[in-house]
Amino acid sequence: MDNLKCPSFFKCRGKEKVTASSENFHVDENDENQVRGNWSNKSDYLLSMVGYAVGLGNVWRFPYLTYNNGGGAFLIPYAIMLALAGLPLFFLECSLGQFASLGPVSVWNILPLFRGVGITMVLISVSVTIYYNVIIAYSIYYMFASFRSELPWKNCSYWADQNCSRSPIVTHCNVTTQIETLIHVNKSWVDFNNYTCDNGTEIYQPGQLPSEQYWNKVALQRSSGMDETGKIVWYLALCLLLAWIIVGAALFKGIKSSGKVVYFTALFPYVVLLILLIRGATLEGASQGISYYIGAQSNFTKLMEAEIWKDAATQIFYSLSVAWGGLATLSSYNKFNNNCFSDAIVVCLTNCLTSVFAGFAIFSILGHMAHISGQEVSQVVKSETITTTIQDLFPKVMTTMRIPITLGCCLVLFLLGLVCVTQAGIYWVNLIDYFCAGWGIMIAAILELIGIIWIYGGNRFIEDIEMMIGAKRWIFWLWWRACWFVITPVLLIVIFIWSLVKFNRPTYGEIPYPDWGVALGWCLIIFCIIWIPIMAIIQIIRAKGNIIQRIVSCCRPAPNWGPYLEQHRGERYKDMVDPKKEIDHEIPTVSGSGKPE
């Protein structure tokens, strides 16, 4: 032991072996992987996965789609799409990250030609991270604004206009007989031919709640459109800075700190949802909202329409956060023999049950809002990843400079997010979400399946998984093979083509986006996906041989593909090189027997 020769990333002090990265609190002596570190325990990982997957799509979009697609009938295609698309992709990404212990870019050592897919995932994550932290900034602002004896949005105040009201606006009418006229009600002209005023003297029209006007006029200081940028809303900018400081504090020790933070961030939303449900159920009009959500009578004829299946598939796809790169990132810190299959089942079911639960909480409150405003519920309802990538690409740099690099990333993303806290900021948030969180993810997911299952080989990938979780009977893999090889990729391709055919110009409420705004949205998505062909060309140029040999070479795993640690490589990967090294993919020589040497 005294003569132990330590690798360059270790420091030896007699019999004591201390990692350089452990001095940055990234790993500890109990970690299996002494370079990248591991989760301290299983609960850290599961809560991080739940916190990553569960988001706004569960709390808002799912309840709305349920009502819009026949109430409870929507749960049928939703469950089917979970089985056909969501769970297979979720399991694939978790297995991939855990097997190689690498993030979303370096993990494409499995197929160098598709390395750009990983870059696309990271860029989309960056784009979404920018506006998600803006949403967190909104929440921080409202938290501070609520520290008053009376909520500032409880009543119409100095910032309100004549349309602001906590109850229906009463318009007096002296006509009690038949009339022929047009009256402006709820932003549209209504023909009141043969109409008799209520009680003979009054017409009830819905007004804007104080909370709605406070959101637009005070919190956002919203401009008239994307063309009018206006000034930076200083208090939102400060809240955004605070949001990034919190993120930096949670990440500066790597997963050792973030794994503890998730005990709050992943569990507290459930406490809030439970409080909202209990409070919402006691409010007048709550039953109206619940009835709107589940439907007094589910419309099962909707199951014959293509739209309900499209909505169910896209909701599962986005709510589980597949193809964002984050699932592979979080799973890459697992120990090699962790049972990623059971983890995928637990997290997916938790995510979907959260969606159903959140629907009851949200719509009970919307029912109350509809009751006090005199409106129908349908009128109330208006429509780590980055630092891990740097760690994998530049491990020695991250060993000594994790804290400044993490804080530097947070600072850059904060500055990029300032455009989202201008008076036109909400239009930018909506634009990024509309383009970057849509087609780019769909393209990445389709190519991920094609690359891993059809080119690398689905059967070979299953053998990799069995190295981690143990061999399974052939019938166990029957379902996964059917989904990975055929069902899931075909389904995603159909959804992708369908969404392009049904493309509509984005709007914010009734405000359309200018042509330059729509063009900018397309530029954003092109910037994210253009790296797929660029990196493919670079890999082909770096390879050797004629063009066919180069392409074939890039469609084979890199020499450093396989389990990260030597003790897990077994016979199949015993000759692999150090996975931390970047490898130029070369053409193997071929012997007379036709086998590569």
C-alpha cells in the first residue's frame, strides 16, 4: 500500500488516499466513483428525479387538457401514452446515463455521429432554464408582496381601471320589452334581439378581477406587445438575481448539496398542493370547478378523434421531461448496479398521479374565481445539466474550479434572462416556451431512439442494462423491445409531423406576435438543432478512410464507450480506454476472417 501508484487525479499521503475533487466537497470516501461522485443515498436521487419531472405541466396544462378532451375520458389515452411513449423513453435515458456515468453530451460516445443530439439537449435545457427561473422570480416577487397586512391584489386600487371588479359589473338598462340592438359584452358584440333585461333593469357583465389587473399592470408592468420592450422592471430583476443565487448555492458543491436541497424543493410543492386542495374545497363555487375538470359526464366519443390522442402523447412527453438531457445527467451519479428500472416506474407513476391530484386543487380554486367574477370556468382559464456537461468534457478543470464555473454559469444565464424581466418580458417567456420546448425536444427524442436502438443496437443496449440490474427473462424485455424498436419512434414521428401541419402563429392571449418575433422563434429552435448535422460532419471529418468508412466508423461506439469504472467493465468492455479521454474515432483494421481487430 505504501508503494501504491496513484492516478493523476489522486493525491497520496502514505496509506491515505484523498481525491482532489473531494477537497471541493464533490465526492466522499464512500462514493463508488471517486472522480465524479455519487448520490449520498437513494432518496436523494429519487427526490431529484421527482423534482425534475414534476413541474408546471402537471399543475396547469394537464387539468386543462383533461377538460378540453372529454373530462375523465382523457385519462384513457393519457395512460396508454404513458405506457407507449413516456415510460420507454424515461427508462432508456435513465439506463444510458447510469451505465456510462456521463452527462448528455459525453454519453454519446455510444454513437459519435449523433453527438450533436446531446448538444441540442443541453441548449434546449439552457433556453428553458432561462425562462423557468424568470417564473421562479415571479413567485419570489409575490412572496414578498404578500408580506402585508392586506394583499395588494385583494381590491381594486390606484393601478386599476374601470373594468376592475371583484364581482360582476352591473350595467343598467331601462328596456323591459323586446329590443333590437348590439351590446358590447365580454370583449365581443352580442345581438340582444328579443332580450329582456334581468330584473327588468340590469345586465350583468363579467369584469376583470383585481388579481388579474395587478398581474399585468403592477407585477409585469406589461407593455402592449413584443414590439414595445420598455424598461427593465427592477424588482423582477432583483428577484431573478435572488433566484440564481439560490440555484448557485444549491449547486456549488455538486450533487452533495443539490441532493439535500431536493428534500425541500421536491416535497414542499406537495404540501402546497394539499393546502390548496383543502382550502379550495371549502370555497364557494369549488364544485363548479371540479365538475369542469372531470366533466359531469365524460365524453367518451372524444376517443374517436385524433386530437385527444395527440394531446395525451404530448402531455406525457413534456411532463416527464424526456429528451432534455436532465434524466441522463441525474442518473449518471448513480452507483453502477442501482436498479434504474424500478426507479423509472416509481418516478413516472408519481409524476402522473401528481398531475391528477394537482387538477383537483387547481380547479377547485378556479371554480371559486369563476363564481365571484360571474364568469364561466372556461373564461377564467387562459391559456443541472449544464455544469455536469462541463464536468464530463473538462474533468480536471471542474475538479479545481467547480465553484467559480458554477457561479459563472449562473451569472451568464441571469444576464441572458434580463430580457424576460423587461416590460415585454412575458412575451419572451411565452416565445421561448412555444418554440424551444417543442419541436427541438421531439427531434432529439426521435434521433435518440434511432441512434441507440436502430444503429447502436437495441439488443446490445439491453445487454448493457443487464450488466447493471442483472439478467432478465426474455419475456421481461418483450414490451420494451416492441416500444423501443417500433411503437415509440413511430408514435413520435407521427406527432412531430402532425404538430408541424397544425402549426399556428404564437399569441399571448389575444395579442399576436410580430413577424420578426416569429422569425426569432424559428431562429432559436434552428440554433438548438443545427448542432446535430454540424457535429456529425465534424466527426466524419475527424475519422479516417474514404467517406463510407468514415460514416461507418462514426456509427460505431467510441473506444472509450462503456462503464466508467474498471471494476464494472467485465469481459465485454475490459479493453476500453479511459472514458475521460476524448477519442478520435478511427477505422479498425480488418483481418482476413472479416472480424475487426
